[in-house]
Amino acid sequence: MKKEQVLEIVKEVLELGSKKEVEAKLAEFDKLIKAFAEKLEIGDKAKIGSFVEMEAQHVEAKHKEARVGRNPRTGLPVNIDAKDVPAQDVIKIKATKALVR
């Protein structure tokens, strides 16, 4: 679905008049999602309406060994160096069953 189609649906459902009003409402929704993400502690879950679930998780640091990959354009083998991936806190967002057709 293209951005224009999304904007048109939001405009119809919320009965808004202009594209600027639609973009303002979407910006408010974006702020709401960001506020939820900032307030979540590790292990906490939040449900927004009946369609979105958010969960804060801690991902441990890990080491990735060196390996051989392939250049997608030429198909030739490429050496990929070993690297350490730092630990991080992430917010996982998923759709609930209410959005499944």
C-alpha cells in the first residue's frame, strides 16, 4: 500500500478535511508510540488498543565468527570478518490477532 492510499484511508475514517490534518493526526500517533516505548521497562508489555503489542527486551552481547559470504551482484565469495555485537535494549512491536484477516 502506498503512502497516498494510507493517508486517504485515515482521512476517510477520521473524517478529516485536508492532507495536513491527516499528517498531523499521524504525527500525534507517532508521538504516542514513542512515549509508550520510552516508558517501558525491560520485561514490561503494553497493549495499545486491540491491535498493537509492545515489549521491552534486553538482547545480550554476542560474538559473530568470521565466515564466507557471496557478493549478490557477481556471485563471488567474500570474506566477512568476525565481529562483536554489543548488548542492547530493544522494543519489539507486533500486531495482535485483531489485525489478522
